[in-house]
Amino acid sequence: MTVKELFDSMDYGPAPESAAEALAWLVDMGDRFGHFIDGAFTAPGAGFESKNPATGEVLATITQATQTDVDAAVKAARKAQPKWEKLGGPGRARYLYAIARLLQKHARLFAVLETLDNGKPIRESRDIDVPLAQRHFYYHAGMAQLMEEVLPGRAALGVCGQIIPWNFPLLMLAWKVAPALAMGNTVVLKPAEYTSLTALLFADICTQAGLPRGVVNIVTGDGAVGEMIVAAEVDKIAFTGSTSVGRRIREATAGSGKALTLELGGKSPYIVFDDADLDSAIEGLVDAIWFNQGQVCCAGSRLLVQESVAETFHARLIARMDKLRIGNPLDKCIDVGAVVDPVQLATIRGMVEANTAGQVHQADIALPAGGCYYPPTLITGLAPSDRLMQEEIFGPVLVSCTFRTPAEAVELANNSRYGLAATVWTENVNLALDIAPKLAAGVVWVNATNLFDAAAGFGGVRESGFGREGGWEGLAAYTRPVGKAKALKPVESFSGSGAPADPIDRTAKLYVGGKQARPDGGYSRPVWGKGGALLGHVGLANRKDVRNAVEAAQGAAAWGRATGHLRAQILYYIAENLSARAGEFAHRLDAITGARHGAREVEASIQRLFTYAAWADKYDGRVHSVPIRGVALAMNEPVGVIGALCADEAPLLGLVSVMAPALAMGNRVVLVASEPFPLAATDFYQVLDTSDVPGGVVNILTGSHAELAAPLAGHLNLDAVWSFSSTPLSKAVEAASAGNLKRSWVNNALARDWFANDSAEWLAQASEVKNIWVPYGE
């Protein structure tokens, strides 16, 4: 073949990476692995084989953990945690730097072992996974060094149980272990059953770094081991995996007091406008869906193309697909490797073969004999409601439909129960920055895809989970306020039989959609003062009233688009109107609570409103320092509609403390007033009526917290639920929230100082961070 013919054909010769060093390490370890507990490997036990998905070759035998193993790992982590935290940030940073350097020194070994175990192309593990893992340890070593300066008043959670998936075994380990250790926690980590080898190599690295015993513990096995960790005496669970398993973890941890972050599935939209650089968009799409064989939670698996260029775009895409190279993952010329396991391969095949809609094109390339290979696939002409447009396939399968206008693109993109990531391709920066904030996603890439960095948080909304990995947001998930809260005793209503305090009957109604509303059930209950006098009646809300309030809040979505300045003006107005009636409210609070601190509570409520009015246009996002030519904008957005059971012991201040930060950040609220002392809330909506609050932004219900908790927390159109009730309802609230995996914030029967100024915590809970990556340059 002549040089000219070679350039015409552009055939690639094989460029195989040697697996000798990785295989030699496995041999040195005996090809059988126990667990890594308390700084040493245990003796191998009964287990299962770990195989190379490209060949079916057995790489090693992995031990299946027992309850005894998990208990031993948790015990070791618990014993090590106080000393590890007392090292201080600089002391912990030295170990994290050492781990990062060792990851660099052994980078090729990690990359080859990852490819052997997972099936992904060596170029991806070598150039993406391993460098990013190193980056996370370097970055979080710096965070540890700075913790005492930049995070005063924060402490470690304790022992963290961490469960990671098989698609990015080493990288997911780094995402979870690095911030946990940096903040002073110890960990018990379970790698995926299919891909445990790089986690075990990492354990070896921890030994080389001299990491104190018990700080990192690794137990291997199937999902049953994950269930043991979830049930163990740990302080936090961090899980990355499927939405269905995440839902079960939410239910299992409900009421336990364990912190929880979930990074779950996705069906991410990849939006191509007609003015996009189509060839660049196609190259981006190759990375978005065929990177790691499509086994990526944020894969751009749902292609939305503007109708005017759809035919051209699909034709070019098919031509590009047919030139992809699939084969031995250790060959550096390969684009697409092997699916992780025959079980996953069967799942992908089953979903595609069951589909009867659209037109299917599979890349015209030969598959290697043997191994878990599936051809790159494109299915066009689907309707938005078709199963493959809605369900995560988790394989190299791209589905597509078209749109006509930007508004329709947003509507189609958000037509999903997921909300992990999204991609926008357009040469119009105004269009890109108009669309990105409208997308229901935790991460948006503009004219790029699959950009990650330790400095920029990653995570989703809706059924893609809650919490962030990386960045400042990720650190918050591994810390708690210093100090220990006191137990919260249930606050009981007063009883009585005396004459009405006011001869004019007062039956306070609910407040829904900016109007007073009678309770659907038609029932009310008396409210007695401490001395037995009848102070009035309040309606007893039921699940239909919850429904009506949530519908009203959904209808007030424009509040989230209002400027911070406008929201501040209305909060200032509420504060001014409450101040004008301060004496009246103070007297009322003293009468209904039987205490003598009404004036203090009213003044604190007024200041709370002024404080969050001040924050409304000042709670800024960040521009992250990420290693690209471009910016990663961390934008604070409203959570959406927040339902809350308000504090019983602080009937006015507890309600205002929930309402004010939520409104400041652009949320709408459904508030269930203090159960024993609801009249403060029903008086307060008179203030709202005179303060220009749009109808539906604030909705107030009265009634039994126990009866309203489940319908409120379980409502699928709520985006978050908070509970500060003195009735022990945390378990019920968190369990009910699992339906759509909404964010929850509960008190776990612990008291809160309602007079304390803790704006940072409230503002973080009332906002969602969206990271928008915008590369620039020609």
C-alpha cells in the first residue's frame, strides 16, 4: 500500500496497550482478594469471579462480604475517626497529597486495570478517568488545608458509607473518598460487584501512603452488601447508581438521622439548534453517548434536533457512526469498547428489541467475536412519550426526535422524570444563555459535553437525585455544624372549657392561592389559651387542601423568574407591615402560648424578614476555576415548590424562618402552621394580603401535622419537603418523599434555636446549584 492509498483509506493499525503489569499485580496479590479493613487485607473468602468483559477471561476472585465483615469495617472506621479528625486539616492534607502523587506514579497501572475490569477503551481510562481521580485528591487536599479557615464552625459527620457503580469505578471512588477524608470523616466503601479491582488497588495505595488504619475500609460484594452498609451504624450514606435503588435507600434511611446524597440515573437531552456547528455537534455527540459505551448516567442519550436541520444532521451522524471503531478496549485506536457484563448487554438488547417505534440504524461495523459488544445505535422518529425517550437504556443507544422552536426544545427537554445533565449546541450565545437556565438539570454544557472537574459540583434534580459531588457544594455534604442539638419535646395544645376571649366568633380559614379558603373537609377545632379561654377556631386541612395549595403554588411559577430586587422589596414590605402590628402580634403570641416572649419573637420575625430581603439579591453563585478555556458558572436557582411543617414551639418565628429564605430564593411554599398554636399563622396571612405577595406564592394550612405529613411529603408536584414539627415525623416525611426523590430536610426530633442567625444553612437549603459550562474561543 502506498502512502497516498494509506491516507485515502485512513485505516488505523492496532496499537495495543500491554496488560502485563496489571496482570502481574493480580498474580502478586494471589488472584484472590479479601476485604480491606483496618489498614490490611483480610484473608480471601467465598466469593465470585471478576471477568474481563471484552474476552470473558477471569481476572480474579473477589470475596463476598458478610455481615461480620461489614460490622468489622464500620467498627474500624468508627475507632479511627476521632483521631483522623483531630489531625486537623493540614495534617489530613498531607495524606491526601500523598495519595494523589501515588495515583500519578501508578497511573498506567490503574488505567490498564480499569480497562481490563470494566471494558472501556484504554484512551478513556488513561486520559479521563485516572487524571480526574488524581485531580480530586489534589483538589481536596487543598480543601483540607483550608478547612479551618474557610469553613469555621463546621465538623466532620463521622463514618460515611459509600456505594459506587461499575461505570466509573476509580473516578466514583475519588469523588466520594476524597471530600469525605478531607473534612475529617472515615469511610466504608463498597465498589460495584462487576468492577472491584481498581478499588482494591487503591487500598494498596492507601497502605503505601501510610494512611492511618481504619480511615479507609473497602468491602466487596453484591447489592446485599450495600444494604448492610445502608443499615449499619454510619452517619452518612453516599450512593451513585440507579434511581430504583436510590429510592429504596431513601426509604431505608428515613428517620435514621443519617445524611444522604444520591447521584442517580438520567435521560439527558442533547439539544442541537439550526445555527449550530453541526460537525462539532456530531463530534460532541459521539462523546456524549458512545463514551464508555453509553454507560454514563449523564450520557446525552436523548437527541433533540431542530426540524430544519434534522435530516442533514442525522445523515451526517449516521456517516460518522459507521466510521467508529469497536474492538479490544486495550487497543488505543478503539472508540467503543465492551459493555460491562452479559447481564447489562442483555438488558440493552431487550429494550431495543422491544421497541416498535421509529427507525433504527446500527453502525455498519463488524463486532468482535466473543465478549460483551453492542453496536452504536441510533433510533430516530420517536415521539416524546415513547418508552425509549423516557427510560434510561444505559448503553450505546441514542434516541431522537425533532423540535421547531426554542420554547418547544425546552418543553421536550424537561419532559422527563430525570434532571441530571443537558447539552446545548448553538453559535448564538444569547440563545444558549437563555435556554440553559430553563433546563431542569443540575449541569448544562454549552457547545461541549461531559466536562467534569473537582472544583465544579456535579449532581441532579428530580429523580436524578440530590446533593452534589465536588466543589464547595460537595464539601457541605460531608460536614455538620459544630455542637450537639438537644432533644425536642412534643408541644401540646392547651385544653379548656371557658368562655370565648372575644365574643365575636373567629374561625380562621386556610390561605390558598392568595385567598382565604374553607377546609375541604368542613371541620374545625377550638384553640384554647393557657388559662382555658377559647381564643378561636381553625380549620382542619386534609389531603385535598394539600392538593389545592400545591396547585396554587405551581400556578405561581412566575415568582421564580422575578428579580432578586423585586423579591427583596416584597419581603421588606412584609416586614414593615408586621412591624406596624408588632404590639398586636406580641400580645396574641403571649395569649396563645402562655409565655411572655411574644415581643421578642415578633421582633426576631421582623429582623428575619429584613435579613432575607437583604440576601435576596446578594446570594451570588460562583465562577469556578476549572482547567478549560472557558467558565463554569455555579448559579443559585430556586428549588421550586417547598412544603413545610412549621415549628410548634415558635408559631410566628418558625413560620417566618421557613417562608423568608424560601421566598428570597424564588421558591413558593405550602406551610403547615404550628399545630398547637396556629392562630399566629392565620393572623399573619392578613399581613401577606397587604404586602403585594402574589397569590399562590405563600399558602398556609392548619391542622394535624401527623395527618398532613404523608400527603404533603408524598405529593409528586412538590420539589422539597421540610419538617420542624415537634411531633416525631421525620421518618414518615423522608419515607414519603421517596416517591419522586424530592429533597428533604427534617429535624430528627432535635431542637433548633429559632432566634439564632444561621442564614447560610437556610439559603443553601432553599436553592439548587446549577453548573453551566461555557467554553469560549475559536
